[in-house]
Amino acid sequence: MTGLSTPTPAASAAARVRALVDGRRRFIPVAVSGLVLVLLFAVGSVRYTGFAEPQVMLNLLVNNSFLIVLAVGVTFVILAGGIDLSTGSVLALSAMICAWLLREGWPPLLVIPVALLAGAAIGFLQGCIIHFYGVQPFIATLGGMFFARGLCYLISTESIPITDPLFGTLAQARVPLPGGTSLSLGAVVALAAAGAAAFVLHRTRFGRSVYAVGGSESSAMLMGLPVGRVKIGVYTVSGFCAALGGVLYTLYIASGNSLHGLGMELDAIAAVVIGGTLLTGGFGYVLGSVVGVLTLGTIQTILVFEGTLSSWWTRIVAGVLLLVFILLQRALAPRTVK
Amino acid sequence: MAAQTRRLAWPLLVLVGLLAANAVATPGFFAVTVKGGRLYGSLVDILHFGAPLLLIALGMTVVIALRGIDLSVGAVVAVSGAVACEIIVAAGDPSSPGAVAGAVAAALALSALLGLWNGFLAAVLRIQPIVATLILMVAGRGLAQLITDGQITTVTSEPYRGIAAGSLAAVPYTVLMAAVTVLVMWVALRRTALGLFVEAVGGNAEAARLAGIRATGLSVAAYAVCGLCAGLAGIVISANTGSADGNNAGLWIELDAILAVVIGGTLLTGGRFSIAGTVLGAVIVQTLSTTVYTMGVPPESALVFKAVVVFVVCLLQSPRFRAQVAAPFRRGGPPAPAGGAGGPAPEEEDGTMPTATGDGRPDPREVRR
Amino acid sequence: METAAGPAVQMSGIVKDFPGVRALDGAGLHLEPGEVHALLGENGAGKSTLIKVLTGVHRPDAGSIEVGGRPVAVDGPQDAERHGIATVYQEVNLCPNLSVAENVLLGREPRGRFGISPRRMNRRAAELASGMGLDLDVTRALGEYPIAVQQLVAILRAVDLDARVLVLDEPTSSLDRDEVRILFGLVERLRSRGVAILFVTHFLDQVYELCGRMTVLRNGRPVGTFTTDELDQRGLVGLMLGEQAGELDRVEGRAHEGAPPPDEPPLLHARGLGREGGVAPYDLDVAPGQIVGLAGLLGSGRTEAVRLLFGADRPDSGSLEVDGRLVSLRTPRAPIAAGLAYCSEDRKAEGLVADLSVADNLLLAMQAARGWMRPMPRKARAELVERYISALRVRTASPDTPVGALSGGNQQKVLLGRWLIMRPRLLILDEPTRGIDVGAKAEVQRLVAAEAEEGTAVLFVSSELEEVLRLSHRVVVLRDRRVVSALDNDGGLDVDGVLAEIAEGGAR
């Protein structure tokens, strides 16, 4: 028996790992996401010269600012146990509204709030249909996706260029950072949105209720939480974020086009899942979603540097990552106790 | 049978309305002519261009009846077309029927395999179907582009183009293919016990298991069939254009297919399904698109129509909504009891419904609360 | 805590109707501050409904509720909490993904300068826990703790609400002995603080250990309130189960004269079948033509025991032989092939497919056994359905009516018919007469007896001892999730004898 009482070094190391993991299970997926991002980046840095430049990293934020905002909004919905397929279309609608109203001569400072409001309103309506009529989120937001995209086409089937000087200035604005690097305004807004979302999710009752509803809707109801308000709220937040993403997109691309953001809802959902958020709700972090977007961005950057590999590998790798995270979360899921 | 007919009444009415609107707006809408041994006309177009959608909707019907869903069919369409086209292009003689047959067989086999993969994730590993099939939805188009090397592969193969362009006794092959698939599905589901098993598992999986039905195997098979149907649709779509477009082939067709199934009266919550309903649903969705074309409305606004249809159908399927709409018509009647958020349904001990003394018939006293 | 004058809760004359059934008929409850009060009754007695009326989930159709001497109308669980009534449900109604601290304080989180302050929240929850003598890491996710701890956390939440009344709805049904101990310690602490505790359970030992008084319900009506000193376990079981004699037109006397000859080889031969958390390993033999009744209170492991035999749940241990051949219990398919049939207690969830027609439901098992390739010919199908509908006297408009539209008794007959069509060699029936009207009940009993006459072995679970005694050759008694005895029903056995086993069997 004495042999058993002194653990071998390996055993004690395993025990230490277990002690580290114990009680922190919910951080594992997001930690894995971070690890994947770091690994990808390390591979890129080793393989390609000029990859590890600070500005290359910052450009990940710059080039994906709208997707970050989209993913942040979708994170709310997924945390609450829902799904939102309308974000790509709402992004396009918001961009379209901006371009159209600017062409009609509206002042830019009015145009942006209108676009944001339109997005939030679509989200709100979807939330109402889901909550009050018990329509599956998947189907309701599918309808919203058609609806928003259709509205884009009704506004114009042509691409509308944006020539407004203020938009031009905003698009050109760079926030200088040490080392001669800089961030675009869009990237700053995206980071601010992520920060605000993290604050709301962790420091407000609404945010905690989002997690509670995602964990168990019936429990949340019995605990006296306003489940209906939370459900409608998350879709409104997601609609708002998609619209904000649309505004950032117009800054990035300087036009409104009905074809903007095609399939971007899938990228956003993929980023959220790759960021370690459980698609069934209740577990996950906004930080993870940002990491997820950056992971997708890094893959794209690697493909650009590689040159010979083509862009479709992004989707394949994204699919594989999705699979890995879904399986990982299945393995980690607390066994359902009957 | 009476119930079946009643369930189809609404979609049938919608279809008649759509066709009538067309007839008014476009003179000669119903005209069908024969040119070069093949039927032409708006109605033929609807069936011809609606064939891929119908094929996919048929597979989707079974998956949905089993409480699943398959988001990856659009991606499978792209993969299937890509595989077929690449094989034909690589063949020594692209116009040899043998090469085309081989290419089609390979594409279909791969599609079925992709369906099996979905089934494995959803039914064996028990990952939520939306999540499980999302993986292939995301990765599938990448796969298709990988196969075509990112190009739009065009084939100049007469037999292959013939799959879409050819006709038998003036009826386009595509329409025949869809009709044969409908027939095969109907025979497989309604002339064997499979349909009963599907409805039993979809209606009450635990009861079906305890009655000795293999629910898991059934679900895996359903996803495989759905993949196969999508593969076939992919061939038709790619043959129609004579090319494989990894990016755009079958884009959003999964959503149209789900819509067609739902319009056809198969509930997303599983259980009873209707093949006739799905056929009707697919024709309605396609008619909607065609209507928009022939009426000269910007084709893109079809999306808004579609959105409206989705919402209307969903709301009509929502018990709460129906109760609200019906309430004013029931003179002096009480508001119908609303489920869901209105509060937990009355449950007796251990969750069984209270039938301790009565025999489950509604007590007239209870209605007036 | 102030000592409120008068009762903590006084409910009287409560009536609650559900469609087709009166769940509560004049039920009442009187809770004193600082007492642990048991609420007892069999399935369908109305315990849950009474609790749900108290906690505002259901509105009563008649009757009054007073809390702390003031009449109140409780409108929903939140309103109940405002009145100082907190509930801990059997299925923990907390969020497993949130931390323990959040689950305790959700909706009342302490705030700091930047919104909710996790630090303060954790501190407050930790204080509450240690105040109750619990050593918990409140920052951990609730789901990482076993059910027992989750129950305790649910109670902590109630403590933080400053509840004057705590309802514990079967909190111990999934706990082991040590966990029950800890729970009881916590309950005792709360009681000594003057909290009135309503304890609902099926474990009578626990009632006598923890409670001072108990209220018994039967069929929605109050049977009475007693102190644990004035009523012993056996008397209590008698009150809970009640007299059911005379209620039915009787199956001719006793269905059988004693057990079949003992030298006949058993058809079913189970050894050491058991499942963790379900039922302790048990042995069982059933001979052809023999009817074995399983008796015991709800939660005694009756249902769990028969489910193992059919492969409805996978056993952890033991084996099953039918006719000397080993039967795999991974799924129900092998048992079905071996001639077993099982009618679940929960018709709606586990028996019938409500949307499908009567005919489809009747033929489901037979079709499953034939395989999908061999659908029943239309004519044979119609004949078989016709025959069983009339033999079982199923009242349905047509064989194509969805089975969900039928009454409870007729649904039960359809489920029974599904298996009788299979000509099973062993019929397992779980509460086949529950929730159906008196006429249907007698018919079902007659059918069971007739089946056995023809050589079918029958194993049936019932809460009604009269029924068990009238029908069975042998009575197997379960208690606390184990088989405690097997009694021959040879004329010397009566309700009192079985009651004694249910109440005290295996305790010695």
C-alpha cells in the first residue's frame, strides 16, 4: 500500500491538471479557441516573413470589424439558446439604407441612427414572433433573413456608391498606436461594442438573465426572471449589432449593395461556435466570439500569404473547426442527470 | 383521407390564387406549346425549374418528419454538381454516355455519403440537427470549390446537358425525374411500413422505441436519402447550366426546401408528413418565383413575398396565434386557453395529465374559467 | 426572526378542476411556524396540485388561502416568493450553467459601482452557505455539483428570500443516505428558526424521522391531519391507499386458486437485474399462465424493475432468460422477439403516438416486428384491427381516428391491444388501470385474467392492493427501491398482510 501513497510524478502532474481544470470547465472551450488562434498565428509567423508584423495583426481587427460586431450580437442570441439567421441580410439592409438615404441627401448624422433603428426593429419583431407565438427561432429568423434581403432589393437592385464627405472622413480616420501602427475607426467601434457587450452580459441583470434563460428557460421562469423580455431583448440586440455592422461595412466598402453580407450570418455563427460558445445556449463569452472572428481572419491571412492555397480553404477549415468545437463541447457537457 | 385533403386545402387554395393572378396579369400564362418535340410554356417552366427544389423537399420531408432538419442540402447540391462536372471534363470523351453515367453515379454516391455523415452526427452522436448539419453547410461549399479548383467548370457534353434539356414524349426529363422520385418516395413510404415508422418515431420517439422500432437507424437512413436527393438535384441544376458553380449552385435552396415542406403541412415538430403536401409546397414556392418573373416585378422582391409566406405559415401553425385569431369569431366564447408563456399547463402528479377519475373528455364546467 | 402569531399557512376548502377531472375537492392544509409537516398521498391524490395552488402555479376554483393570518391570492411563483413562500422542486429548477452564487442570488444580485459585483455576490453566497453549515465553492458552476448539493443550493436560495414557508417537493427521491442526512440537517436548522416546512415525499421512514404532523390526501379529498405519534406507518399506508372494494363490479371472486404447480419451469428467469439509482439487483421467476403482481408505494422501484426486464432501461447488472435462452437487454427488440410485451405506465409519453390513428397504434409493435419490408396486407390489417377493437370494446368513431382523441380508458385498451395482437408469452403491465373509469377498469382486469387463462404469463404493477390481490398468484413487494418479499397469494394473504410488507418489509 505504501507504493500507492506516494504518487508518481506523472500522476501528480495529472492531478495538478485535474485540479486546474476542476471548477473551470466552462473556460475550457474559450481557452481552446485562444490556443487555436495562437497556434495558427505561430504557424503563420514561422512560415511567412512579414506575417508577425504588428500591423498585420491589427489588420485582422480592421478587416473584420463588421464581422466582430455581428458575432457579438449573435453571441447574445446563442447564449440565450436561440439562433439568428438574419444578421447577414440585416447588415446589407443597414448598409443599403445608409447609401440610399445619403443619396437622397439626408444628413449623415441622421442616417446612421435610422439604419441602427431599422436593424433593432427587425430584431425586435423577430423576437416577438419567437416569444409570443412560439415560432422556432430558426424559422422566424429565416423569414427575417428573406425579409431584410428583399427590402434591400426593393430599395435598389443596383449598387449605390457612398460619396458623403463625412463617411469618407470616418472611413479614412485612423487611430494611431505606438510603433507606427494604427487602427481604423471601425475596428475601434467593434472593440468598443465587444467591451460593452461583455459588460452587459456580466454586470447587468439582463446579461445574467440571458445566461439563465440559455441554461434552462423553465428554471429561469420559476426563478422569477423576465424570460419574455430577455428573449425579445437578445434578438433586438442582435438586430442592432447587425445594423451597426452594416454601418461599419459601408465605411469599409463605401457602397450599399443588395449582395453585401451574403452568407455572413453563417460566418458569424461559425465564429461564435469556434469561439467556444455552446450552440444550445448558456455557456460562452463575447471574448470567445472575438477570438473566433480573428481565427477565421487569421486563416484567411495565411491563405493570402500562402498564395497557392485558395480562399475556399477558409470554409473547409471553418467547418472542421466547427466540428471540433461541437464535439469538444459534447464531451465537456455535464451529463444530464435524470 | 378526409383529414389529409383538408390539410391540403389551404396550400391548394394558395396555388390556385397564384395561378389565377398569373392568368390575369399575363395573357397566355396557361398556354403550352410543343416546339421541337418538347413542351414549352410557363406551367412547364414552373415544373422544369422547380424539379430540383422538389427533389430536395422530398428528402427534407422525411428528415423533418423525424424531427430533424438538414441545412446542408444546398452545399451538397454544389458538391454533387462539381464532382459530376469534374469527372466528365477529365474523361477522355466527355460525350460518351458511359462517362456521364459514371460521373453521375459517383456524384450521387458521394452525396449519399455526405447525408450519412449528417445522420451520424445527428442521430448517433445526438448533436442537435441544426448544429450537426450546419457543419457541412459551412464546409460543403468550400469542398465544392476545392473540387472545381475555384473555377466555374463548364462541360460540353451532350448527354450531360441532355439530362436537363432532353425530353421523353415531349415531357422534359427533369419533370419526369421529379415525378419518378415522387413515385419512388411514395411507394417506399406508403406502400411499405417505413412511413408508419417515420411518423411513429417523429410523433413519439420513446413510444416507438418501446414498440420495437429502430429509431436511430431510421434517422440515419433518412439523412442519407436526403443527401441523395440533394445530389440528384445538384446534377439537374448543373446539367441545366452545363457547369458547376461551387459558390452559387443551390444557394439558399435548403431554405426554399424547408419552406416547401412546411407549406405542405408537415410540421417542423415532426410526426405526420405528407408527400402530396410537399409536392404542392414546392410547386407553390417555384410558382412564386416564376410569377415574379412573368409579372415583371423586380425578381428580387420575391424574397419579400417569401418572407411574408414564411411568417404567415408559421403563425398559422402556432396554436396561440390561431386561438387569438379565432377568438373574436366565437361569439361570447371564452378566450381559448393559451399555452406556452401563459403559464405552465395544468399537470397532475409526476407530470401525467389529470385523468384520475374522468376519462379525459373535456369537462364543460372547466371551459368557463 | 419574529414569531408570527397564528398559523403560517392556512388553506381550506380548496377546489381545483382540470378538464375532465376534479383534482382537488375541499382539500386543506394547516402549517404552523417552526414545524416540519408532511403532505402524503398516492399518485393522483392531489399533492402536487395542492402545492401548485399554494405556490401560485395554479389558481384554485374555490377555497381560501391565508399566509401569516392574512388572506392572500397567490398569483404566480414570483408572487408566492413575495408572500414568503419558497419552493424546492424534485427536479432542481436552477440553472446548471451558472455559478452557485448566482443561482442563490439571481434576480437579487448585489450591485457595485460597475453593475453587478461578482465579488460581493460570491461573498454573500458564501456567507449564506457557511451560515447553513455548508462548505461550498460558490464560484463553481452549479452543474458540476451532484443533485444533492443542487437541492441544498435551491434551499439556500429560499433562505436568502427570507422565506417563512418552505415547500420541499420530493427533495430526497434522487439522494443517497448521506445526502439525505445533510439535507435533513439543513431542514432542522430552518425549522428551529421558525420556518414552516411542508415536506412532500414517498419515503415514509423519512416522514417519521423528520415530521411532527402529516396531512393525508386521497383522490383530491382530505383524509385528515395526524401527528406522527398517533398514526403508525401501517395505518398511514392504509389511509393513503384507501379502500377500493365495492367500487368495481367484481371479477368473479379470486381470479385463481393459488399458485401454479411449483415444478413447472419458469418462463421468465431474471437473476440479479439492477440499475444504479433505479432498483437494487433482484431475482424474479414467472411461470406460464402465472400472474405476478408488483406492489409498493410510488417511488419504491416498481416501474424501474419492470422496465429493466423489457430493456426499456439498460440494466447495469444481472441477466434475463426467457425459456432458458439468454435475452439481450440493450434495446427492447430482443425482449419483444422473445415474446415479452410492455405497457408503460405513462401512456402519453411512452405508449401511444397521439397523432397516429387507432389502427396504426394497434399495429405498431406487430409491424415493427415484421420489419418495414413486409407491410401488413390491407385486408389482414383491417380484420385484425376490427377484431381487437371489438374484443377490447374500444369506443372509437372509426379505426382512423387519431388515438389522442380517445378517452383515457380507451387509449389504455388500444395500448393493451397493441401487445395482445402480438400474442405475447409474458405481458408486463405498469398501472394498467390508472386514470381510467370504473367500467374500463373492470374490462381491463377481465382481459388480463383471460389472457392468463390461456397461458400468458402476466407481470403487473398496481397501486391498488385490492386489484393486486384479486388478480395475482404471487405478490412481489418493493420498498425503497428493492424487492423485499414475494408472497404466495394462496388465500391466506389479505390487504393487511401486504400493507405490513409495504410499510415495514425489509426494515427488520
